[in-house]
Amino acid sequence: MSVFLDFVSWAGSQRAAAELLELDESTISLIASGNRGISKRVAERIELVSEGRFRRETVMWPELSD
């Protein structure tokens, strides 16, 4: 989960991460707390908006959820 939290920190806040990923802030909170996994779509979006700083493979593993 630390890679996702690193992404949130890079984004500036959970709200900013939600806006970048086009998700609800509550979804970001659930992922950050470990109560929800990271889908392939979200992991790909993280890689896209971060211009490759956070690669989808490292964001997803082992938190992948379908």
C-alpha cells in the first residue's frame, strides 16, 4: 500500500488524488486505508497521470482487485 500512499502524497492530498484519478474522495480513502484494492484501471490511470513515476505494476501488487 505504500506505493499508493506515495502517489497520494505526490498528488498533494487525497482530494487531489481523487481528482486526478476521476474517483470519489471516499474511494481514495478506502484504498489508502487498505479496505479496498486497486483495480487495473486505477493503476493504469496512476501511471498515466504521474507520467510513469508510479508504474502500474508496483501500484497494483499485491493489492490487485478485479
